[in-house]
Amino acid sequence: MRVTSYIFSVIACVMAFFTMPMPGSAADLRLDRTEVTISDFAAFADATGFITAAERNGGMVYEAGWVTKPNWNWRQPYGVPAPPNEPAVHITFDEAEAYCRWRKKRLPTRDEWIQAGYVESRSEPPPGFIAGKTYPYPTGMEPTGANCLSACGIEDNPPAGKRDYGQYLWRGHGHAPVGSTKKGVNGLYDMGANIWEWARLDNGQQQATMGGSWWYGAQQMMADYGATKPRDMAVVYIGFRCANP
């Protein structure tokens, strides 16, 4: 393992450890503070031999219609090698569930994700947040600081380490490394924009995708947006984070 990969793995593990308590739940739900990274998913794949659908068949991106790109997968989201601290994308709902189970966790439900992303549950939050307040965006009262398209100010102040993947895309500039944008409600990163995140609706074919992504503006970051995707879809802007069981 390269030294840089090891360092990113350690950072990812430390960030994942600092999770957010959800009061009012018998299970004391906790969400990972950041999205699952390439490094995180590599540890799972190496330990289990897991191969994703996108690794076998290519990953999807929208170019005036959905297209499948060979060699676009979680290891190289845009068809080129990516740093290990970027989010793991091109992951289907059930592949995300498999990863979370391996960590003895699970995907959050849509309602749990909304509670964590918009309702400040810390008893003594830092300046800018108020205990018990419900916010319109996971970043707070405004979308500023999220990695969204055009409406979040990210173009003027890009996150540290963010690569511009615009040359590979029909629209937008791609995701940022996890934990590099503004920390939001409950101390969570990237609940708004960067990448859509899988959340469970039920056991049906359509599952929730939450929070918006780099492809969209601020509207998709709001709790009531209601996006879904087929659970077997592996897309360049969909990833996930896990919750405690």
C-alpha cells in the first residue's frame, strides 16, 4: 500500500469515528460524519473480493440522455484514477448496503437521513447553529459552502484538493474530496450537494437519493425534493454513508 493511501485511510477512519447522536431514538442512531471514500470501499473490496456492477459493465452519466461509460467505476469515477479521499460513486443501493453490513452498519432510512441532515440535534452546537432548529439546507440557512452547481459559491472558493473533472463531463465539474466543504448541521459534511446519497424508502425497486450533488443547484439540497433512482443504478454522482444499526 502506498504511504498516501495509508494516510487517507487513517484520516477516513478517524472522521468516521466521530459520529452524530440522534436523540429520541431507542437505537441511538448515528450517521457517519462523511461519505464513504474510495479508500474505504477499497478496504471492503480487498477484504471480500467484492466486484461492483460498474466494474463489470461500466458506470452511468447523463449526456442529454443516460449513457454507460466503460471503465467508469468507484476506482476511477470519471474514467481516470482518482485520489483515495474522494467519495465512492457508481455504487448501487444494494452494493452500498453490502458495504455497510460489512462494517456492521446499514444505510439510513430517508426519514433518518432528513432528521440528521436538517434538524440540529446537538445540545450545544457551534456558532451559526441553534439546538432544535430545522434548517432549509444541510449547510444551515443558506446553501453557501456546499459543492453544488452555480448556487453555492464554490466556484469562487473551491474546496482544498478539489479536482476539476469538467473535461470528462457534459455538465458540471465533479465531486470534491469528502470532508473538504463546509461542515453543516450536526457537524456532518456534504449532506447537501457533492454527491447524492442512497437512503432506504422500503424494499421496492425505487430508493431515495438524498441531498443533491455537484450536477445540480441548491433546490435539490432541500429535504422535500424527493428524488429517487432504481436501486440497481450505478451513477457517477450517487454514493452513500452508513448509519449504526
